[in-house]
Amino acid sequence: MMEHVPISHVLIVTSAMFFIGAYGFLTRRNLVTMLIGVELMLNAVNINFVIFDRYLFPNQIEGHFFALFIIAIAAAEAAVAIAIFINLYRNIRSINVEEVDKMKY
């Protein structure tokens, strides 16, 4: 199935995913939407690893191992981030970035 899709098409889609995630991370004020932007960027990188592995080394699976490693890191990052968000919400009743500085005092 992947033999019919040119690599340039996949790179265009993953580039769009990455930049949409970066835009979401940089422009949003809510911590949850910022986390979604980071996850979108990580998924774009995962797709790139798998596609480059498929096109450059068709009989090997190193790209898949990199993708699995990044998925594990993303899951751990999401779990820690959500725990921090819950703690922030318990203390200041908000998860907006501007109000996080209230935790200093």
C-alpha cells in the first residue's frame, strides 16, 4: 500500500501537522490545548520516522522502534503534564498560563 504514496505527499502532511501543533502550542493560553499541540508535533515526527524507514530501509524496522520509543516518551509526558494540570486546578481553580505564576507565592 505504501508503494503508491509518494514520500513528498507524506512529508507535506506531516509538515502541516507539525506546524499546526507548533502554532497551537505558541498561541494558546490553556495548558491542555498546549499539551495537544505538543502531542501533535510528536505524532508528526513519529510518522516521519516510519515513512523514512519504509522508503530508505524497506526490510528493516529501526524507524518503527524509534516511533515506539517516542510514543512511550509522549505517554509519560502526558501523564506528568496531566498530573501537574490537576494540581494546578486544585490550587488556583484555573489552568490558564497567565495564572500559573500565582503558584510562586
